[in-house]
Amino acid sequence: MSDEKDATKVVQAGRRPEWTQGIVNPPVWRASTILYDSVAELRARGAADTHHKLFYGRRGTPTQWSLADALTALEPGAEGTLLYPSGVAAVVSALLAVLEPGDELLMPDSAYDPTRSFANGLLKRIGVTTIFYDPLIGADIAGLCTDRTRAILLESPGSLTFEVQDIPAIVAVAKARGITTLLDNTWATPLLLPAIPLGIDYSILACTKYIVGHSDVMLGSVTAAEGQYERLRAMTYQLGQNASPDDAWLGARGLRTMAVRLDQHGRSALRIAQWLKTRPEVARVLHPALPDCPGHDIFVRDFRGASGLFSFVLNGGSEQGRAALIDGLAHFGIGYSWGGFESLAIPVDPQRYRTATPWQAEGPVVRLQIGLEDADDLIADLDAGLARFTAARG
């Protein structure tokens, strides 16, 4: 399957005959207890490698293995994938697999807030120091590395301000020093940015977003490069992490249409971003595919396309004006997450989270998740929203 195109892989990967048993989709295998024919069999199974073998429900069933297998197939050079009950659980498990008390972690200043909270919370409590860095630092990250640096987390682009990181440059620094690299690849997914071929050790997804695609499941995954899987699996088992078979089944179902959905998300989002750039009410549009977005040259070099999430900065105005814009939108819901079929709009305030790179903007920021609605309808909705913003500004 490694020679086939990604659109084919998302349809066919993970559908082993022993799991599908002759039907199109692997069924939902729900299990806690697995029964054995004898004490000898029970002991033999427990002493052997339980990968892709029924042992106990927490170790998985063909339903979970099918989705994990498919995600591994999307990352050439990957050894394996593990599933988690949320994207945050995936991030936490991957970091705990590679960090010990006394270690240092480098994290981009644009990182997802729950990831940042984990670094400033539990990691700090167990003696891990986190150093936040400019996401545009590139190869200069070498100046932050010490003999205690054990891991570098990347998130590219950042999910609020969309700086694109120079992954190959950072990976080169890390490999020269024996440092583990982890990438939150939720925005792009492996379809738009295969991370393992770029040298990343762990590619992390909040499958809640584009994998599931329907805003009805919490799910995460970590795909490990060759030689990195066993320590991740050991930590995952110690933490008791497990995604339910029902959620994994829904994730696999969403995966089958992800290529066509992601293409539609991307095309509509870019069209709307380009339209917003023409508006006097908008100071900046933060979309990696636009030439003036930080890291655009890296985006063009490394990415295969763009997804449906981006932000824009209003030209002046106030919180009241931003709320007037968002509150009256007819086709955009107001809510967290993204990657589903519906469009969303939320206010974001990056300055609340920055410590290494102060955020300064011309006005309030709005983040848009562009769904699968007609782009003309979404543009008309935003046009009316900008009129409300102007009226509120007086």
C-alpha cells in the first residue's frame, strides 16, 4: 500500500480481511474481558507480545487496530500508531513517554493552550522545565538546547496565529543532539504534511477534528517513527489510556471521506481568506497559504495544501464590535474545536498565552473554521458581520 496515493489509502488502509471478515467496514468489537480456553493459554498470551492480539479490552480490539493501522499507513516510515480518548490525552502521553524529572522541553510560544497548561502544570510538578520559543526560530533553536534538553515540541501552523515552523531545520538540530521531536499535526493531518518522512519522531493528531470530521467524537492519536513505538506503547499502557471501540469506529468512518472533505475545507477557506484581505475592516489575515503570513515560504516548500482553519485581525475596534460581528452570524456556530462539517467563529486573544514572543495586533482577532457550506453563503454572512462591526465601532 505504500506506493498508492493518499486518497486511496484513506479508503483502503486498515481494512485487513481478518478484521473486516468479508464486510466493508470492520465491525465494532466491544470488549473488556477476553476469555481463554485454559490457564496455560491465558499465561502464554500474557507473556507474549499482545500487539494486534486479543488479550484484554484496554489493549484494543480489531476496531481500534483498524484505525491505528490506517493512520500508520498515511505516514511513510512510521512503525505504529496508538489511539487516545482525546487529542490532549495524545499530547500528554507522548510527552510523558520521552520526559523524565530534570529534563527540559522546548515548546513553541504558539502552542495549543491545553498543551501549554500541561507543561506549566503537571510537567512542572514532576520536575520538567519547559522553555517557550519563537515558533519562527528555525535552526536558531540550537541556541536554546542544553545538555538537559530531551524533547522539542512543534505545532505547525499554530492554531491561533498560524506561524509555520521550519520543521526540517529544527529536526536537523534535534537529531544532531539526540533530542526527540514531537509535532502536533492536527491542522494539516498527514494528507497535507506527512511528518514522519520529515524526521519527526512522534506525529500527534487531535482526531476529534479532521479525522472524525463530524463534531461528535473525542479522539486522539500518536504515530511513532521507526524505533520510537515501544516506549510510547509502554507509557500508554501504564497510564491506562484507551479509546473506546465505538469512537474508533466513528473515527475510521470519518477517515474514509477525509481527503474529499479536506480538499473542500481548504478551497473554501482560501477563497474566504482572500476575500477578507480585500476588506478595509480587516487589518491582516493569518492564513499560511497567503504570501504575507509568517512562514509562508516554508508552507509552500513543505505542505501539500491548506486546511480550513485560519484567523483574521480586525482593523481597530473593540471587544463589543468583535462580539457584534460574531453573535449575528447565521452560518457560523460559536464554539470550540474545528474540523467538522459546520463552520465556526470564535474570538481569540493570543496575547493571553504568549511569554516568549509578545503578540501585538491592530485590533481583535477572530478565528474561523470553514466548513462544507457554500463559500458564497459564508462570504455573505461575514459581509453582514463586518457591517455590524463597523456600526458598533461608530
